[in-house]
Amino acid sequence: MSTTDTAVPDGYMRNAAGHLVPRDQVREQDLLRDEIARELSGLAVALNQQLAAFKARALNDIADLVKIAGERYEVTLGGKKGNVSITTYDGRYKVQRSVAERITFTEELEAAKALINNCIERWSQGANPHIRALVDRAFRTDSKGQIKTAAVLELLRLEIDDEEWISAMEAIKDSIQSTGTAIYVRVYERIGDSDQYRAIPLDLAAV
């Protein structure tokens, strides 16, 4: 059993190293910081649980709707898989269930990178600097050391008539490996009376 699992005696606080410290020896600023961090963390845990409950309900409700539609026409539909969009009768709100494939890259991506770098060196006199910026961004890793999938796939959209570049694109395609699927639930609200919708943000960064 870890020290965090054991009860803290009255009048004490446990510090980050796991040691018990008399509460009257803890600075007022540290007490205030602890209180605010604890309150915000508690709210975050509650929100996380609410979002998880919302996603579970949304997926179940949409799956039930698909099942009912299938039974009405005596056919078996996709069930929990597949993209589905449902809209309120007045068209104000739209809920989408989308399935996206999770992909990663094998070691063949390194071969693609080498080929692309060869192209850039050959084109160095007349190459568009935007291509170099795009390539640099594609192979830049995130904070976890992972290659950004979308940035690499952007390279496949470039139509460059060069034998070595084409070989590099083939290497990228060969390096793509599916690791499963992710299911998303997105909710949209219609903008006024138009046919345009805006997403209702469900992540902190977009609120």
C-alpha cells in the first residue's frame, strides 16, 4: 500500500515526498495553493466523469436509433460502427458519431525521410521554401516524441513529378499501420437560419 493510500492524521499534511508535516508548519501560501489546486482538480475529475457518461449515453442512444431503423426495414445495419448524423426536427442541433482509424508509422518512414531530404538537397537552388517548411513540420515530433500523423499525410497531397519524391511517397504509404479505431461524438448548433453549423466545444482549449 502506498503512502497516499493511508489516512493522514489530524493536524498533519502529506507533502509530495510522502512525509507527514504538521499543518501549523506549512506556509500560508502553500496552504492556499493546495486548497485551490485540490478544488480545481476535484471539479476536473467530476467533469471528466460527466463527459465519459455523456459519450457512453450518446453512443448507446445512437446505436439504439440505428438498430430501430434497421428493424423497421428488416435489415441489419452497422450497429455501433460507422458514421451517423442525427438532427433535431427543427434542424437547430446536429449530433454526429464518427469513426476514425488510428494509424502509426513503421520504420519505413525513416526511408521516406531520407529520400525527401535527398530531393530537397537536389532542389536547393530553386525549391520553394514552403516545401522545406512543410517537410520539417511533417517530421517534427510532439511533446511525447510521436510523429504528427496529419502533418505526414499532408505530404501525400503534394503532386511533385520527381522519381525520388514519388518513391518517398510510396515509402510513406508502406509505413502506415492501422492500430485500431477511435469513435467520436460531436455536437453542432445551426448558425441562425443558415445551413451552416458550428461545433459546441467539449474540450477546455476550445471553450
